[in-house]
Amino acid sequence: MILPPTKSWASDKMLEPRFRTVKVSALISLMVVVVVWSSSAPMVVESAVGVNWGTVSFHRLKPSTVVDLLQQNKIQKVKLFDAEPGALKALMGSGIQVMVGIPNEMLALLSSSTAASDLYVRQNVSAYMRKGGVDIRYIAVGNEPFLTSYSGQFQSLVMPALQNLQQSLARANLAGYIKLVVPCNADAYEASLPSQGVFRPELTQIMTQLVSFLNSNGSPFVVNIYPFLSLYGSSDFPQDYAFFEGTSHAVTDGANVYSNAFDGNFDTLVAALSKLGYGQMPIVIGEIGWPTDGAINANLTAAKVFNQGLINHVLSNKGTPLRPGVPPMDIYLFSLLDEGAKSTLPGNFERHWGIFSFDGQAKYPLNLGLGNRLLKNARNVEYLPSRWCVANPYKDLSNVANPMKLACSYADCTTLNYGGSCNGIGAKGNVSYAFNSYYQLQMQNAQSCDFDGLGIITSLDPSVGDCRFLVAVTDTTTSTSSSQRYTSWIIVWFLNLLGVWVFII
């Protein structure tokens, strides 16, 4: 997402979609029991810190390998932004709690047809919830459907979709077990100071309906917060305010003092909910994290400091000024793995949010508080042979611009750009990196390293410092896109209407 300057350092806003058309997310659970007081009675919730598991990658690990990675790191909850069959099958019998997501493009049909919502629950929820199956706890209805950039496109669809799905869950005898939520972007609310937080005027009615629905069904409010995007999008944003290490730019709001952007943003939402009469509603942070490449402030050191600071902050149970002693119900770090096929319209950093690289190798030391002092790498990852495609040292590279451009139009070359980890490897190094990225994308097909004779295959690793020349994994899996699955689902829905019962698993 491209982030314009914020109204204040206390409330970081994300005003554009982050182009997550296809993704699966995982939630790491750090078990801390807290008490959230409602207007009627205290409610005990489990506080968790999580991480998104994305699948928009050229080089995908098998879902079973990723689930094993989660289990190795003692992860207890998983959040899926799409009901991807491969991920759901891999999660069967794992004991991991799951949130299944519904893409925005499905809201129109789900809001207009109870038959469609019944089918969705049957195909994507009930079918997996059997003995030894998947422990589905939440369904995320849409993803950031109230973004300003959507111009209200999905606004009128959310509540009807929620109501239809709630009825479908009830008919499936799952309404008491599975909760519906709506992940929102932080641009849904606004203020110059946290205590002044309000939902955008055009969202007041829909938010009143939404929080009433959530409260009635025991569901939390889900929001995505990105201090990195505030820093990336505004030259006026104080760098130290984005972290948890203390700041010389604290925000004073009456008797409350805010030393980090997360607390300021969180309490802006608390204030907005309070103005609707739901100041004690549990809040889940759907996405939060720090990228490791692709921008000046996106690096390994900053990502480690931010994520470790966030985890420590939540585990301290300190809470925020408006909710002292009550941390968020869940926090989902974004993300588990790098996703090299994501759109770079928000920025080159968009492909580098992972705490693990694409092949499941930890990027930096991080204590998740789950019992392991450090992250554990993915096991039994099978790589292609240790071969790389580099610029041919015996050839004139004066005409290499077009071949290099072609390579980068298909493969991921974002680390070569300004602020990237490979930005300083020189012109020939840039060519080699581009050629190798394409070569690995083509699973080391020898012809893919030709480039009119300008490329050559080598067994010597050309990696330099933090600039890693990758080798592809052999267990890359092909995944259907969200739109392809949606099209298939529409066909099945239509066949079901005709009395032809079809199950997609």
C-alpha cells in the first residue's frame, strides 16, 4: 500500500489496498490469559501473537512442509485469507486452530443468496470439520472491504453476507463454535489524537451495525495496523515512534502519553468503538509486521527490532493507555514467508515481509515466546542442484539491457532497487542476479540461462554479503488463484441449484 502522510503520529493510516489477492495466513499463538470487561460481565480471552502465512510466491513450499514449520515453532493458530484446499488438507489433524477467509469478490453472491452461503459453509467449513479434520474457529468475511480506495464498492454487501453466513452456520450446527469477523484497514477510523478516534463519517452506520453484530455473536473486531507504512509514506513520521524502544517524539493526549505508533493507533480504534457504545470489545490485530528488504527502512535489523519489540510489548500485558493491562486478543505478524510474486505497486518491500525466507529459513533471531528461544527452520526442504545463472564474463554486456529487463519482468528483482540488499553489487552483479532469478523461476532449465549467449551456468555461489542468489526448491507446488477458485465455486453453486450436488475438497 502507498501511504500518504498521516494526520498525526498517533494514528497510522493505510489508505490503499495492499494487493493481497491470493494469500494464506498463519497465526502463531502465544498463550496469555487476560480478562476483558464487557458492559455486562467479564470475558476471558486468550491473547495470541501471530504471523501470516502467504502463498503468493514463485517458489512455494509444500503446504505439509509449512504446517510442519508451524508445528516446529509451536504455532497453535492459523489464519487463512482464502479457503485454499491445499492448506486446509495439510492442516487436517494438526490440532492448529484455523481462521478461514472469504475474498471480497465473493461478497456479492454471499450477500444475495442463502443457498450460496449454505454451499460455502458446506464446501469450505463443514467438509473439513470432522474427526481428524481441521479445527476451524473463525471465518473472515472479506478483507479490508471498507478501504477508501474501494469507494464503497463492498460496503453494502458486508452485513447481508454476515447475516446469511450466520444463518448457514446455525443450520450446520456450527454457529456456537465458529465466529464471523471482518478484517478492517486502519483507515476505517481517524483522529488527530487517540482519544478523539471516530469511524469515518460514511462508515458510521455500517460500523454501528457491524459492531452490534460482532458483539451479539461474541466475535472480536479485527484491524490491520502497519507502523512501517506510516514511516515509508511520510518523511515527517519520526522513525523511533514506529518502534517500541522509546521515542523523543511522544504524543501527549490529555493525561495519556504515547511512545509508539502501535499504541496510538490501537487506542484510536478503542475510542471509535467507545463512541458507538462498545469500548470493551475485544480487538484482534489482523496484520502487523516489518519487511526486510525493498526500501530504505526495510532491513533485517529493523524487522527484528520491531517484531521482537511488539511481541515483548504484548506479552508484558501492559496494554495501552485506554486499555491498561489488557493487550489485544490476537496479533498476527505479517508474515511467515516471503512472497516473491506479490504486486510491487505498494512498494518493492511488499515481497519481503517474511520472518522466514521463501524456503522456510529464519532470517534473523526472534523469540516468539512459545518455548523456543530462536526460530526453527523448515525441515527436509529439497532444493534444485547448486547451480546459478550469471553474466558471461567472456561476452560484451553492452546490449544486456533488454534481456535483463525481460528477466525481471517475470522474476523478482526487487532487491536490486534503491534500498534493497543487492543494490550495491554493481552493474555486472545486477545482470547476474536478474538472470539467476529467471533461471531459478524456470526450474534451472538450461535454455533459460542463454539470454543470447550473455548468460552462463556456474556452480560457484555468486551471493555477496546479504545479497543472496537463490536456488529454487524442488517441492514447489502449483496453486490455483483466488479468482480461479471463485469461478469454480460459482459453477458448483449453479450446479447445486440445479440439484447436482458437487463437493470441492
